[in-house]
Amino acid sequence: LFISQDNGANFARSNFTVPENLDVDEADYVYVLPVINAFSFHPTDSDRLAVALNFHGAYESRDGGVTWQNLYGDLNVPVPDQNGAWVHSGLDLVYDEASPGTMVMAVLQEGLYRTTNEGSNWVLVGESVQPSNPASILRVDLASLPGSPGTLLALEDDYALLQSTDSGATWAPLDPQPQIS
């Protein structure tokens, strides 16, 4: 990850790293460069952005990408005697224009998760309209509908285009579904 603080005239490498393995004691963490799957920019604060990451859910910066905090909350928490329980690969993440503390994250082979408190707690949403086998959730692109606060879209590859009109709390297939001919 490279950042520019002069409108792209110069770039510097970010010091953004993540712990390789949360199953070890924090004193034994080895930090590695993250694999970033997607960026999301806050609708009202240009210095606030989030990234969806392989194996680490999401991280957020509130200073234009200089420093980063994890958004693990209660989603990516180590479980004693269950190595890898903390692993959640974020595919995409979107802020809600109607409620900037609300975010929706698409998680590989799990589905859509929503937080209303900036990442402290995550709730699985939309299970009733997602594939019955969550292992088939391999790619999801999220977007907020410009000019329509509270309306979010989720395009699940090989499945459906979903819409939420209540800031990601509930989801339904967009009617009519786009047809590829």
C-alpha cells in the first residue's frame, strides 16, 4: 500500500501490517503485509477509509491511510483450542451514507455481516437470500446507491444482485434481476 499526501505528486510506502497469526500470544506476533481485496471510502469524511483483507476481515484508517486499526470487533476473535477461528476474509466493505457508523462487509464463504457501531460488533445479515451453501460465496461486490441514503447493493458472483433499503439490516433480491444474454 502506498499513500500520497500531496495529491499524487509523490507516494510513500505505508507501514500498514497485520499480525500473521492471532492464535499465538500477542508478544509473539509476526507482522506481515496484508492482502487487500477492496477499499471503501467514508461518504462524509475524506480521511476515513476501510479495507477488506484476506484472513483479517477489515481495517480502517481515520487519517488518510497513515495509521490503521483493525475492525475485528467480535468477528475475528481467537478461540482457545480452535486454531484459525479468527480467520475471516473480507471480500468487500461499504459504509452506509445514511448512518456512517454502519458498515456492511462481505466475507468469503460466509456472507454479509453488518455493524452499526463502527466494527465493535458484527451480525450476519441476509442469510435467507444468500446461497444455501455459504461455501459458494466466493466473490461479492458491495456499493451504496448514490443519492439514496440507506440503499446498499450486493452483487454475488454466480448468484444474485441483492438490495437493502434499510442500511443493510435486511436484504432482498433486486426485482427484476438483471439478465445476461
